[in-house]
Amino acid sequence: MSNDDFLICESCGRMYKGISFRSRGFCFECRQKEEEKFQMVKEYLREHSNTTLQDMSKETGVPIKILCKWIEEKRLVMAEGSGSATCEKCGKNIVAGRYCVECKQKLFDKINNEIKKDNPNPFEEKENKFEGKGNRMRFN
């Protein structure tokens, strides 16, 4: 992305100049508003640690969709057993992120198994198919 690139704000639809990973898809004004909402939710959680998403949304005015996004981003961590966030795969209650510990481990194991299929022993030196066959490339 060059310095001349413009982005569209996900909230208000205005164009703004910026770097998407820093702005998280929002113009400066909307990012400020989101941060104010986040601080309000954070303060509410300090006072009501075992609240549900529905109650938190009702009391703070922040939509559940935004609260869920913050949980997925691990910006917002719910109290253990509040039942506010659930694993996307199995539906088990979680405190942050998208998956429970067990589903994360299964996903990690599945990825590792796929990697091992392609290269069963990544530390083993591969045989040089040109060694000893006189097929060497020479530069003069």
C-alpha cells in the first residue's frame, strides 16, 4: 500500500487516507468513537463482571455485533461461565477469541498433520539427486 492509497471507512462510508492494519477499517473519527465505546464497556465490565452480552449491550448501547467482534479480537474478555461467548465449532462457552481450547488444539493438530504429509521429517537432509552422477553445472 502506497502513501497515496485511500480506504473506505466500514462505519460511515467516508474515504480516508490511512493504513488498514492501524485503523482496523475505520476513519479517525469513527475509530475515536469506537474507542470511547470500548472504554465505556470496559468500565461497565469492571462494575458488572458476570454480565451477559445482552445486558451489556442494553446498558451501554453498544450493539452485540461489536461486542462479539471485540471478543473475537481478544480485546474484550468475558468472565468465566458468563455464557456470553461460545466456540464457533462446538458451541462451548469461552471467555475470548473464536474457539475453545480443545477445538484450537484439534485445529492445530490437523494443520500439523497436513504439514507432516508434505514433509514427514523436516530436519532430515534431502538426497541430492545430482550427486555422483556427473551432472554438475559449471561456469567458466
